[in-house]
Amino acid sequence: MFSGFKGGIHPPENKHVAEDKAFTNLPVPQMCYIPLSQHLGAPAKPVVEVGQTVTEGQLIAEAGGFVSANVHSPVPGKVVEIKEINTVNNRQMAVVIEAEGAFSSSAQPRQTDDWEKLAPEEILRRIREAGIVGLGGAAFPAAVKLSPPKDKKIDILIVNGSECEPYLTVDDMLMQTFPKEIIDGTRMLMKVLGVTRAIIGIENNKKKAVQALKKTLASMSIKEDIAVKALRTKYPQGAEKQLIYSLTGKQVPSGGLPMEVGVVVQNVGTIFAAREAVVFSKPLFERYITVSGKMINKPGNYKVRLGTRISDIVEECGGLKGEPAKIVIGGPMCGLSIHSLDIPVVKGTSGILFLSKDEVKTGDFSQCIRCGRCVAACPINLVPCDLGNAVEKNRYDLVEELRPLDCIMCGSCSYSCPSNRPLSHFIKLAQAWVRKQKK
Ligand code: SF4
Ligand code: SF4
């Protein structure tokens, strides 16, 4: 077993709430709210008009630049509005589609293509066309990540199955349910990158997933060198730089990308979706998510159409037990809290948590007592207390040398602080200040 990176924390895992719950398909919503910016990069540009009829999976907005992604209709129906809506990150334009008519693709037997006969360029083209983005939460367009500059030689693909965020179990269930597809998808991306080696990294609290992948791998006769490695369960094991270090010992330089050390990282959910795009010509119009927390009646792992509002999901999951103290999109460490249920599920939504009072850290923060716990927890070797103190005192002149831009926003420092100091929030302010100075 690999021991891994410096720092990190061990928050309560709380995986038991949804763990081992097999995937359930949630019903298709009557109205879908599909934002044009569900990815990092430029928003997609709509190619449909109000009143137009669309089919399931039809392109409704095309990538607005190299770092951008196509957006497809999750349902057959009619475009009823193109308007600004609230999303988890911001207010932005969205195509609103009312479901009607026949489900042209999901109701039909699926046509399959043998990806092994396809050229790498064709595989990449299909991934780009299908609007595949990183489904671990970052939503970076997958085709861009799979197209490193010519001078960056990639020699290893890392498959991120660590799922280190508490509560989330969707990747665990994907690996248990679809091990063959994930290995197949891994081989497919290896072909695109021209690499012969891949490592699937999984935290050792997902024993069934590790076993499923190892057993499937042993039963396949393949030429590629693919290894499944169990990693120590420690947050943030799934952060790219930490995962690369844990699996290979390579250190991505400050401000650098994984490709600088010859690595590309893709999440297991992204690999699964990419394979579906290539083999079944299926655009990314639905995804698997975890719904969890003490305040939801039926926690579990669900397949859901993109554009489904959280309010529809709550209804389908048996409603709430009472008023949640906090609703979080994503995991509790890196996720964002929301204050309205009118927000749609998008490509980057890995989970929705309905948390009770006793699951949430509350209360005012107090002075730093220089205990050093935040420094010990930081996986990037930053000094979060000094960054927090500088921001609190408006001493922005001190922040740049404390390297706030290296912060990966994992929240380990805030979690560790006995004074309840909102350190990652302070660091976000420091980052904004430094970025503004650089413009
Ligand atoms: S400073 Fe940033 S990287 Fe370090 S623990 Fe805090 S949030 Fe994580
Ligand atoms: S953990 Fe909190 S109290 Fe301790 S040094 Fe860091 S900021 Fe200060």
C-alpha cells in the first residue's frame, strides 16, 4: 500500500448513509433547466431557438472556444425559454426544455461501436462532440486534458477512483457496478494519449471497488499495463497533485499542471462517460450522483438527467425530514452550499447533501491561538494561519509571498482549526487580490 502525501485530515467518512445503495434511475423531469456554462472555460453558444422541438441528446449549445464544451438536450421536448437562472456558482443563461415526445435514444437498443478499431483522433473527436467534462467536480473539458501540447510527453494515465470527500459514494458504486466498462474506458483513453501504463488509485475504504476492478482486470487478456492500487484513506487523497504523488512519487511543481511530470488524471466517472460517448455515440446528458445526509428520506446513488432541479430530486427521494441546516452541492469539504432548491443538476454535480445541525460545523470564529494544526494539515505546505491573519487585518501586501495561488481549496485547514477560523475563505480572498494585481 502507498502511504502518500504530507498533511491531510481524517474527517468522519459518513459513507454509510448511501454506501452500497445500488443505482436507481430517477424519473425524467417535466422541465429541464440546462445552463450554458457547465464546464470550465467559455460558455457554450445556443444553437436552438424558443419554440423549437428537440430530440433527446440533440446539440443545443456548441462549445464557445477551445476550453469549452458542447451541451445537449437531456430530454425530447420543446425549448420554452432561454433565460438567466441561478446555478450553484452564479447566475447564467440556460435553455429551458419542456419534456414531450419519444425518447429516441434511451428507449432504443443501443448501437455499439468497437472503439479498438477507431483511430485515437476519432475517439478524441467523439469525446469532444459529446461534451464530456471532468465529472469529479472540476468540469474541465476532457478532450482538452487529453490533448496536451506536443512538447509535453505523457507516459502515464492516472484514473482517480479515490473519492476522498465524506458522504460521496457515486464513484465507489460506479467501480463496483461497471468495472469492465471502466477498464475498457481506461484502455481507450490510453490509446488517445499514446501511453502504455495506467494506475487506478482507490482509497482503501472502498474494498469492494478495489476487488471488483482487480478481479475484472485479472479476467481480461489485454496488452496494456494497468494496475489497481489501494491508497490510504486520507483527505484530500483525490486532489490531483496529491494523488499523483501518492501513486508515482512525482511532484507537480508549484503553479504547474500534471502534464509537467508526464501525467494525465481522469476521474472514473469521466472515463465511464467518455466510453459511453465513443461506444454508444451518447452525449453527456445524464450522470450518476450521490444524494445523502441525515435530512433526506431516501439517500442513495441515482442516475439523473442534467437540468433536473434539486426540488424534483428531493421529491423523488422521499422528501426532507425537516429543514436542513445546510444543503451542499458536491462533498462537504470542497462543495458549495446553496440556499434554494431551484438549482439544476449540472455536469459537475457529484452529490447533493442535506445536512442536519449535528452534521455541520457552526458558531463564530475567534482569534488564532498559533496552535499550528492548520499548517500540519495543509497538503501543499502553506501557512494558512498567516494567510488568514493577513487577510483579516487587511494586510494584503503580505499575502503574495505566502503563495495563496498554490492553495487547492481542500478546506483541511479550516476543518482542523480549533478557533473555527474560516481559513479557506480568507485564502480565497487572498487569491482574488493576487490575481487582480497580476492583471
Ligand atoms: S491552505 Fe489551501 S491547500 Fe492548504 S489546507 Fe487550506 S485549503 Fe487546503
Ligand atoms: S489552526 Fe487555527 S488557531 Fe491553530 S494556528 Fe491555524 S489558524 Fe491559528
